[in-house]
Amino acid sequence: MSPSRKRLHLCLLPALLLLWACGTRAAPEVHLIPQGYRGPVIIFFNVPGARSALQEDGREYRIGEDGTLAVSSPPNYGGGRLGNFRYFYEGPGGTRERLAFGASTPHDQLQVFAVQQGAIPLRPGSREEVRFEMYVVGVPDEMPDWSDRGHALLEKKVAAMPLPR
């Protein structure tokens, strides 16, 4: 394939994915984060042997004390209203406190921010990848190192994952 044709394919692929995502509705999500947790949160998808995130009315992600969760479900791609994605601190006895989410929240307030999705190789040079979603819970003005902390946690957890057989 010629270099110009290869560039065209690389440009068209993201555009097609964007069109597909806009036409598809993501299922509603509830993220349950341990009360008081601050830092990066990472959800790993398609992990064999992990529990499913699928619920009758959407998806539920119960985040672990270390800020991570592995689920057997695929990522929840597609468009949707921001209200369909809800984040809560979960306390003793299942009490919930809603966390702010969105660009309109002031940077000096507790919130969920910096949501990103991606894939990372299971091992350097490996073709096997693990898909993930990462976001941060905290006060953006107090967390200048959030990106470094998130990527360090991501690399640590992926390095500990078993290779597929």
C-alpha cells in the first residue's frame, strides 16, 4: 500500500469510528468509588474470569480500594447524555454521595475529571492488548501529577496481569 493511501486509511478510521459512536447509544453507567478515595481510577475490560459489569438497566462499576476494577464486559462505546454516566462515593452500608462531573465544575472542587479510553499492550512488543478507561477523582487544582499517577498505576496493574494462553 502506498504511503498516501496508508495516511488516508489512518485518517478515515477515526472518522468512521466517530460516526459509529455518535449513532450508537452507550448504556447508562453507575460508578461506585470507595468513600474518600482520591486519585486515578482504571477499569480494565474483557478480562477473562472477571465479573460482568452488565446489569438489567445498564452497567455498574464497583471500584476497588486501590482505584482499579477488572470486568469481563467489553467497553461501553457510544454517545449519550452526561446524566447517563453517574459517579458516586459509596460509604458504609451502601450509602452514596454523588460526585460532580463535567467541564463546568470549578477546578478547586472535588470532581471526576480527565476521562480517557485506550488500549495498552500486555507486555512490551506484545500484540495482545488490554482495553481500559481511566479517570481521576479529586480536586484538579490540588493534583498537578494526576497524569503521571494514572499512568504509573496503569503500567503496574497491566504488568501483573497474566498473559492469555
